[in-house]
Amino acid sequence: MFRLLTSSIIILAMSCHAVMAAEPLPFRPGEKFHYTVYWTTIEAAEATLEILPMEKIDGKAAWHFVMTAKTSPLVEHIYPVYDRMDAYADAEMTHALLYKERKETRKIKDVSVTFDWKAQKATYSKKRKKKAPVALLPGAFDPLSIFYFFRTHELQQNLEIARPVSDGKRCVMGKARVVGRQKVLVSGKEFDTWLVEPELGQIGGVFEKSPNARLQIWVTADKRRIPVLVKSEVVVGSFTAELDSIEQK
């Protein structure tokens, strides 16, 4: 179920109608979030979101975002999985530069997506085999860096938000709606949050939500906009992802 955590946290981050905050970015290298993912009542996986030191991609300064997810010891005996996503975005957080994904189960899958902004194309590669490039919409992000783009924007009641996102196989306009402000209890701690219900079409990860099921994400109602709780139904059962702890080096 934790693969849906990946898509659910990521697809929250579509925003072009929100107002850009006229202040420094609400995150910096060294930040790391830890999550526990439950499938119904079973602890299914642990996941992290982390910002590594700034790097250079094609000579340009770039943010380096990483998400990892690993099945719990109980689930690992049935179906061991380890996922890692690496995303690179320009220093000004205006578009994606490079995206990589490695999935380890009983087989290993390596995927990369290159973003050619001169040609306005994204190219998906798997096992060194490239698919035909897809056209990019202006300002498109990959399925991970878009989450951090989202955190640079303010939220408000009933805000309808949208932003292009590409996984290299398609480029779509993701949409989300800010439902309202709520207080939630997560890991024994109360958070003041915004509830957001996102939709990202066909870019959604391995475990898709069930037809007509709502995907709900609660993010802190402060300048950092941290996702603390994720809930949805999947094809079999339901899942919840809860924030356990935050690190800042």
C-alpha cells in the first residue's frame, strides 16, 4: 500500500492559482520526514521524504529530493519491496530537471525521465530503452519535485489548484481542492491542518485508489505545509499514512 503513499503525497502538490509566498522557501537541505503506512490495521511500510544537498544538473544548480519506502518486516515476508525516487528541480523551483526511480521487489526496475526544456520534451527510459518523447506543458514538474513546489504556495478555503506534472509517459494537468481547515490527531499529537483532496488522472503509482474513492491529505496550516496524514481506499481495503517524526540537519 505504501506505493500509494508516494502518489498521494506527490499529487497533493499541484498549484498555479495559489499565491506565491514573498518570502524564503519553507524548506532547505537536511529536512527529513518519517512516515508509517497502515493497510487497514496492519503496519505495512515505512517511508521517508528527504532533501539532500544542492547539486548541479547540466551545469545548473538543482534541488535534490528523495523519497524512499520499504515494506515492514511482517509484509516483507509476503512481498518485499524497496522503492527510491530521486527528483531534481531548478534552484528557483520553476520546473523539473531529472527524475529517477528504482523499485526492488523480486526483480529490480530502474526508470529515468529526462526533461529537455529547449525541445519541450520529456523522455522516459527503462532498462536503457527509451519511449517516444512526450510534449511538456510549461512549468511541468516530475511526480516528486511537484510536492516541494506546492509547499512554496499559500493555501486557503475552497481553493481550486492545478499544475502540470509528467512521469515521462504523459504530461497532465493535476488538480486538487482545498476542502477546509481541520485539527487532526497524528501519532498522539494534534495538528492544525488544511484538508486537500487531489486528483492526478493516470499518474498515480502501482496501487490505484478504488473507483469513486476520495483521496484525502492533511497538511499543516503553517508556512512549512507538511503532510501529516493521508487516507484513501485502494482496490483491496484502505490505507492510512501517518507522520512519525521530523529531522532537520
